[in-house]
Amino acid sequence: MAKNQFWHMRHLEPKRKFRWIATIGNGERIYKYVVQKVAKPDWTTTNKEHKILGHTFNFPGPVTWNTVDVTIIDLAGQEGDITKGNAALALQDAIYAAGYHYPTTIGAATIGVTKARAATALGGLKVDQLDATGLLLETYSFHNAFIEKVVFGGEFDYAADDFVDTTLTIRYDWAKIKAGQGQRTTDISDSVLKRNDSFNLAGEQAGAHRPKNSKGGAAY
């Protein structure tokens, strides 16, 4: 049996929950850096039991992909424009684009939300899982994603000084996980990465020698 080399695997790095970037639509209305939390996709399948004599046998049924929640920080605009990064306004526009109209007239009341409009209004949802150097490990993409529910920050509260966040519940047909192609999502240079990897387990730079003092001894 091969010896377990775990404690000597210096390049072994688990995935980390905080190393990711989510993109909602094209990232221009709801910026990537305000997306604080995204639930990973999950699915369930129904079960059909078949009983015979004293035994029960189980058979899987159709697969259902469950909704995911997305939490974003709501910005108060920027650069003198209150609409920039304002999630409340962006999401209000999204529900209008999905087909919803206030029933102020008979004509307006006949117009409703459709799947095509709702999915187009959201513009898609994807999450990139990254490593410590910005390398793309995998991408989670949600097919035909649309907004099922919006909670605009929960409540107004004079006693609270928290950020205002907005939670979206996203419905989709299915999710797909695609392996990364080795590209980087940051502008970090290869020279920086090589420099960071050029230290041994003792923290000494590989290939470096201790400087000599005036008497020829090693400096400490």
C-alpha cells in the first residue's frame, strides 16, 4: 500500500467558499462585487415504492432542480447617479421587462409575465469557482433562470445600521457545472505567481544562499 503523502503535499489546496465571482445578467446593472452569497444548485428526485411479499423496492422518478437564493448588497447609486448599482430599481425594471404591468387599465391587466420575458429580463446567472491565484476551476450556469421571489432588504429599522441587502429566489430548469479552461480572471502576472511559489517549506527562497558577514561566517 502506498504511503499517505498528505502532509507533504504542499500544493494540495481545497476549494474555499469565499473564492468565487457571480455574474447576474451582463454585470452592468447588478455589479459582481455586490453579490454576497449564492446557494449552490441542488436537485431531488421522487421515489416510487414497489412492495412484494415482505420487501420494498424503490425506483427513482423525475429529477427536480430546486430554487437557489442570491443575496446582494443594495447600493445608493454612485457618481451622482442614484440608478447606478441600485438593485431595487434594477429589479423593479426586471419585473416590468418580464411582462408585469400595474392593472391601471383593462389593457394593462391583460398583460402578464411569460417565461421567455422573465428569463431574458434576468439575463442569466453564473458563478465561477476560483483558486487562490484566480484560476477558474469550474463554472456553475443556470439554464432559463428567472426571478421567482424578491425580498427588498426585509424591513426598515431605526435601531439597525446594517447594509441593506436584497434576496432573490431564482427558479431555473437545470444547472450545469463546467470545468475551467485554465484561464485567469485576474490581472495577476505569472512572475508574481512564480515568485510566490519559489519558497521552500522553511520559508526560504529556493536557490538563495545566506549572505556572508565580514568574517566569512553565515549571517543570522
